[in-house]
Amino acid sequence: MEFPSRLKELIRIPQNVAILSHRNPDGDAIGSSLAMLHYLEQYGHTVHVLFPSEFPAEFDVLPRSEDILLWDLHTEECKQVLSRKNLFIFLDFNAYNRIDRMGDYVKDLPGERILIDHHLYPDQIADFMFSEPEASSTCELVYRFISGIGDSQKLNPTVGKCIYTGLITDTGSFRYATN
């Protein structure tokens, strides 16, 4: 991955960040989102994770999962939070329709956008696009993003636990989609 100076600035200078992922989030969506939250908070960012819908209770064990905002349950609160953001990070999806009504709201908001995803045929919805369909998971790409930007020292056990969750779930415990 190549990292333009503007992207490094967005990551290393505190921003007001929204991390979004797809409807019916799975382990990769949840793990990548929470890993990114824990990574960015080390730089002093104000970060919120928002999903369109609820996620399976088995992921409640992940650190800060209780802070995830759900559009379907708290639409007005989500709108208020999103309207104050200046940086949007899209994880594990590559088109606004994958986040449903939340996408309709977000696409018109001002702010810069980063996309990190491993699905085919991404729409051009971000200023910085890291789309690698050959990757096993978005969590793999989050790991590569953090390492590639020169922040391997910020891959602490909390970030690692979240990344590992996505790797395990999207590869069927390393039975497929591995490289």
C-alpha cells in the first residue's frame, strides 16, 4: 500500500472520525472496525463506530463493542454523531448501498473518506481507496495498513485481538481464503 502524505496527516493528527461497516456485520466487519478504533485512539482521535444493524452477541466480548452505535435502533443519535465528523473510514464494504439508509445520509456529508476493503468491484466512494480482493479479510488489510504506515508499534494486544477475530471468521479458522 502506498501512503500519501495527506493520508498520514489524517491518521497522525487528531480528527473526529466515524468508522462504518456493512449491514448485518460479521466478525471481519466488527473486528476491523474495533481494531481501527483502538489504533486511532492512540493518536488522540475522537472515534465512533457505527453499523446499520445489530451484530451477533458472540462479539460482545470484543473491547468497546458496547460503544458501537446502531442506525436501525438509534437513527437520530447516529445522525447527530455523523454530522460532527470530518473523517469517515469505510471498512469491509465498498458501495454506499451496503450500509443502506446510513449510506444515503453519509454520502452527502462533508469530510474526507478512507476505504479499506477486500470485496470485488468497489465504487469510487473514498478519497483514499485500499481495495485488495486477494486479501483474506478486511482485518488483514487493517493490519497491513497500520504496519505499512509505519505504526507496527501500535499493534498492541487489544488491536491484535480485534484483528484476529476478523481473520478467524473470514477464513473459517484458516481453512480457506488464506494467502
